[in-house]
Amino acid sequence: MKLEDKRAARAKIPSHFVLEFGLGALSLMLVSLAFGQEFDPKQRKVNVDKTHAAAALSAAHAALSNTPESQLLEIHIHHFQYNDDNEAKISSARLCIFGTHHAYQYRTVRRRYFQNVHDLIVIHGVDLVAEEFTAHGQTSYAEKIVGLHQISWKNVDLTAEERKHVPDLNPYSIGTQIDADLHSLREWVWVARTAKAMKHSALLICGIAHTSGIAEKFASAGFEVELHAYLDNADDKAIERRTEEENL
């Protein structure tokens, strides 16, 4: 598909969504005016000198204010007020990121994966294990490990219902294309939901493709970040040994 066709396809967002987003933008303007806050959606900057007397308002609630999907994104305006030249700072907490293959999270048993999750919980003294867990209806191995430590576990990713209301260039994951905008949007949701659920230290488990991007987002929000990635050594060697005939 040509680039022009892809852009055209992406632009075909349902009219009701456009209307709802317009109403949401108006809501943001009214909130900003009411509390002396300047909102510029084109910039991801925050003026930390401004006080925010209003109760937290989720970006999704503002963008989809007249729909049941009001909690699509829990990125609060008082945390991500985009203006001026100051970086958003929402936390001074510690965050350990553990990037891995999704199969290890619930389907493929690897003892070293279990050991890594356990060790990182202990080393960092985490009070929350947050997870990008897309296998809806399944049980996360990390959730079971968390039960042994008597701390909290939370799936911070978009739910299946929430995903229905977010544009996606490749909704059926055909081929190799990734929607970079959706990729980034989901990561910001993880930042906000993790920050809201944790106390002082958290472990975030996510797909290995997200490790660098999510680390940068947490760091920009004021977190002290440590980054880990795991792929079982035997699985890695199996990839090296596996060969297929080339079609020359």
C-alpha cells in the first residue's frame, strides 16, 4: 500500500469520534481558563509553577466526555499540562523496567524468568508490579509471584474495550508494521497508571520492543529508572540453530 493510501486510510476516523474529540478539546480549554492554565496539545511540556486546584481529569475523559469510554487514558491534566519549556515531572519514585518476550509472561515456562521477576521485586523493594499484559482471560505468572510477596499487581495496558476506540494502522497485526502513535500512546498510559497505583518503587514488565521507549518516558516524568531485558539463553541459541531454505 502506498504511503498516501495509508495516510488516507488512517484519516478515515468515524465522524462521531471526531465530534467527541472536538467536544473534549473544548472541555480542556474550559478547564484551562477556569484555573489559569494554558493548554497547548501541540507541545508535550508542563509549567510546573502553575497550581492545579481542580480535581484530576483524565485526558480520555476530556476527549471522550460524552461517551462511556471516558477512562480510555488516565493521563491527568495536572501531571501533563503541555506548555512553556519545562519538562513534566510527576514523580521522584523508582521504576525498574523488565522487557521480555510475551510468551514468558503467561504461556512458556522458563524458571529463569520466574527467578528474575522474584529477584527484581526483592532487590528494588517494590510495592507494585505493573504489567503490559495483553493475554486477556489468562493469568500472568508475575501475578502469581506477586502473591507470594503480598504486594500489588496491576495490568496497566489498555483493555480490549479501550483498544476499540483507539485508531490503529495495523489492528490485526498482519505483517511487520507497528503503529508508532499507538505504541507511544499505550506507553504513556502505562506511565500514568503505574504512577497512580505505586507508592515508592515499582517493577514494570513489558514486551521487549517497548523497553527503551517506556524507559525514556518514565525518566522524562522524573522517575529514577533501571532497565532490564530477558530472553532465555537456550531460546536464543535455538534461533541461531534454526535455518530455512532461502528462496534465491
